[in-house]
Amino acid sequence: MCFGEKTGRSAFIAVRGTEVVRLNDPPPIYENPVCIGESVPISAGGRYICDVGLYVSPAGAITVCIPLMLRDGDVPSDGILTIRRIADVMCRWTHEQIDEIAADHFYQRDRQAALVIDAMASRGLLGYSSKQALYDSIDQALSDSNLLFVPTEPSSAPMSRREFIRTFSANRGLDPDDLTEFVCELETIGGVVAVVRGSQLIVSYYGPDGSSIIPLIYFKILPNRSDVFVLPLTIRHCLEKNGLPVLAATGLLEFFIRFADKDLLNPSPVDGRVAMLYLKPDTLFSGVKDLVSQIKSFACALSS
């Protein structure tokens, strides 16, 4: 990502705590940003806000690219509100969430998970001796809501569910009716919803409080392929941050292993954990009845 040249109107929006400031040039700490997420869904109180692109600089400064149409070069009031809402969500994150996003991003792109420090080191931007300082700076930027927002041209009209399923299935050589029936079957479970967000269809479960949302299964369309996967670490993190029992997910996650694409299994070399569990869609679809039972047991465990 390259920051643009000076314009007559503001091209960047800096959030510093509760203050929103328009800039023509980004501060030096934002230079040399590394992309760690291209379509990261942001939600608040169970309500989807938008997908954003996330970048981190060697100084630990965070840039957020948001789909936002400028009006005569200025950010409209509803855009400022969206920026504030995103900043309010991210101020509760730590470098651990940023690392989870990075691991998912690089695994999808390169089939090799990488943390933020790994990405910096591989590009010669930082050495591993700078890891603690980098993560301290990231934590500070998040907790202080010290973020740089860059408006990007919104994409064309979002895909309908039917369009998504047709494209996803074509990439995998699947019958789109099989995916349609699979998703509809899951949505018969109370609290389960499937929503298309950008290039992803996400099947999520709303917790017993009706506001905490736990993403269960991701269907993602990429330029040359389509993938279906589960993010075990994200499920556990969502449960933990909402005060729900993490152990409630054990049975469900063990069940997903039955459908794992072992050719794409890539445990972390650090702790052996799997950040992204790729699944074989045809076998997953055939096990939908058992999956429904597992999700119902998961929901029951959360409510008890």
C-alpha cells in the first residue's frame, strides 16, 4: 500500500481517542505498512458494520481501509459515525486479535500462517528482537484508539446469497443446490444465521444473550478457488470475550475435524494449534444432520 500524494481535500482521517482529524499526509509512523487483512468483518453488539482492510507499520501504527464514498472530497457525517464505531470496536482489541487476523490472512494467501512480527521480519522491516516493542506499540495504538482511516471506493452492489452460492459452487465443481440446502438446514436452528459479507458467507450463532455472535463456518470466494473453513481460535476468543464457557465448543470443534482437508492442515510451529481448519465441502454437506445436532448441543451448553 502506498499513501497518496497531497490533495486539495483530506485523503486520510486520523482518530486520536475521541478526536477525528482530517489529514493530507499520514504521519511518518504509518509508513511502510504491511497488509494483515483484506476483508475483515467488523461488528458491534452482534450488528455488522462493514468489512475493512487492516495494515500495520513497523512502528506498530494501524491503518484501516474502509469502503467510504467521499462527497466533494469530504467525509460525510454518516462516514464519520462509521469510523467512530469501528474505532470503538478496535479499542477493545489487543495485538492477539491482530495476530489472529494476520495468521488467517497469510494462510489464505500463502497457505502458510504468519504473525505480524513474521511478516515484518520476512520483509526485512524488523528483526525478531523487536517483537515486544512492536506488540506494545500495537496495544497502545488500539487502547488509545490512535488509528488512521483511509477511505476506499466502495465495491459494486454486494452479491446476493444466490449469486454467492452459484459462484462458490462453480469454483469447487459442486451442485449449488447442495450448498443451498446445507445453509437452509443450519438456519433451522434457533440463533443460527448465514450472511454474505463481501467475498464470504459466514454461518454464525447468536449467543443466549442475543447479542454475542460466534462465527462457526466460513465460505470464501477467492480469485481462483473457493474455500470452506473454521477458525477454532476465533470461536474460542469470541466465547471468552463474551463471558461464555470456552469448553462448550470442544465437542463441536472435534466434530469439524471429521471433515478436515488434511492436505491443507497447517498447525502452528510455535504451539501446534490450528488457526484455520479447512473442510471438505462435499463430506460436510453429507453430514449436515449430525452437524445440526452438534450445534444444538453447543447452544445448549452455552445456555446452561
